[in-house]
Amino acid sequence: DFIRVNSIYGFQNEQPHPHYIFCQQWAVLARTWWIYDANQQCPFRSAYRLTAYLQGLHKPVYHRYGDVGDHVVVFNTRHIAMRGEFWRTYKHFHHTRYAGGFSRASAYRVHEEDPTRVLERACHNRLSGLDNRRTLMKRLHLFPDEEIPAEILENVSGQIQQVQVVPKKLEDYSQEVIDSFPRLFKMPEDYDIESYKRENKLEPDQHTSKAWRLK
Amino acid sequence: MVFLTLALLRVGKNKMTPYSMREWKRVMQRRLSWHFRNRKRNCYRLSLCPVKKSLRFSTTVRPIRRRNINHLFTNRIAAGCAQHGVQYSSFMRALYESNILLNKKMLAQLSIYEPRSFQSLCEFAKKRHSELVQKGLAVALEPLPSGIITRDMIKKSV
């Protein structure tokens, strides 16, 4: 079965050369489903990669009007990681189009309300300037934890590589490995090691009054 | 626009056409506005200004069109390279330095319609990179000519 491929450049009035029609490969024009694990990943750097797959920039037949983008399924968006003070300083704005309807919220508050919103906004902002942004965002499926519906998991046929290497935490090492690690020096016995865990020693923003500090 | 007779040329140029010749103006307008959006595609009066604008754009937008098509070719080649594990910049550099005179248009076409040829070009780029790395390593591991002392030699002796 050969189907007429009308124009790969999207030019007007371009006549298809006969041999363009006869070398159509079905797999090229299929819409694949990709999966991505957002555990301990930066949302902005992940958005850079995910939007490339949504638009179809990973395909040599890419064209803006060509609708060659793929579906992307992201899970573990609850466990996303942002650098530095971004959880506190990065703001999401919202206006209800009514007078006095402007509000802004820090990323951590938005994340508490809806754990997928931070990554969804990052991808949405990355696709700015495109006519078909809404269509592309509909093809992005976000899940806060590892539970993904079966009908979506069935379709998945590829995985997108993670942006950052997930570091191994102290809890992930077994007690034997920790004990067998060579000790550099021994603390004096009267040295208070646990003082850092006490109240008001963890808080970085000393300029806020105690009532407003995070617990 | 192609004018088959002098009469039609006169009709197109002249705003005051007789009622019997009215349809000719609309036919000629529709030739230019068939690909527009909304009512300016079908309605004569609404398409008067957009058609003039499109004729103006068809000349002023030529360098922008070249730029857009260049970007499109870049994106396509980059996608094709990524499938074979090569970066666009190193790929283009390898071709340039090896005097392979393929322009971006042809490379984009190859990446779509001749995948195996494009793969062989990527393999070529990778092989060239590994050869350069080997050459660089060989230069570093060469024995130094006499009379030159490096910091490494001093540290080793201590």
C-alpha cells in the first residue's frame, strides 16, 4: 500500500516527486509512546528533553505543522528535585481575569496542592510560541507516583534517558558498608555531635520571624 | 499571475469593470487567496487587503524563508545524527574537515530517504573522532626530546 506523501517542507504548491511516494515507511509516521522517570530530576532540564519528543524534534521528518510528535508518560513527578532555593523562590502566577484576581505561589506550595503542576508548567513554558501547544500538552501524561493506568502502560514502547544521575543516599548503603568504611579521625568524647539536629539550627532563612518559618 | 489575453489584463488592472466581467476579478483573487484562513478565503472584499499584503510579503520575506528552511534542515540533521549517537556539531565539523561537500539540504534529504547512507556518514564521523583521539594520545605518550624537564619528572624523582 502506498500513500501519497504530499509535501515534507510544508511549502505551498510543491508537487511531490514520484519517488517520494514509493519509499514511505509505516513506522516513520507512527506515534510512539515514551516513558520517563522523574525521580530526583530537575523539572526544567527534563522539560528540555520531554518537549523535544512531544514536538517530534527527535525525528528526521520533523516539521512544525507536520504533527509528528509522540506521547510522553512521566511518573514520579512528586519526587522531583529543584536546585538551590528554587522551591521557595520560584513563583507560579495565576490571574482569574477578574479584578483583584492575581495570585502567586511558591513552587513548594503548588507542589503540595498538585504534585504534577510544577513539571507541567515547565513543559508548557518551554513550548511557548507554538500554535499547537495545547495539543502537545494533551499528549503529555503526568503521574505523581509509580501507579500508571494499564491502558497507558500498554502503549509504551520506549524510555527517555534521565537527565541527572540519581545519587545514592546514606540510607541506601547497608550498615555493614558504613561500619567497614575507614575512619579518618575520632571525635573527642565530650564533643556534642547531635547539636545540629536541634530546633532552629536547620532553618536557612534567618530573616523570617519564627512564626512563618517552615517546621 | 498569467494573463492569457489582453482583455483579462485590462480587467485585472482596471477597478471599474462592467458587471458582466465582475467574476473575472474574483477568480483572479481566489487564485491568490485559496490557502488563507477564514472568510478572507472566499469573500472578495475581505480578501482585498490580505492579498495585497501577501504579495508584499512574498518579496520581503525571502531572507526569512531561507533562514527558516536552514533551521529546519539543521533540526532534521540533528535528529538523524542523534539516532546514531553523534552530535550535530561534531558531525558537521567532521564532514567539513574531511572535505565532504554535502550541503544541509542534501544531508536532510539523506537522513529521511537514505537512512543507511546517513548511517555510514555518522560511522565515518565517529571513526574520524576516534582516530584523532588516538593521534592525540600518541603525541602525549611520545618520549620527550632531551633537554626538556617537566613537572612530572621532578615529582616522580621525589
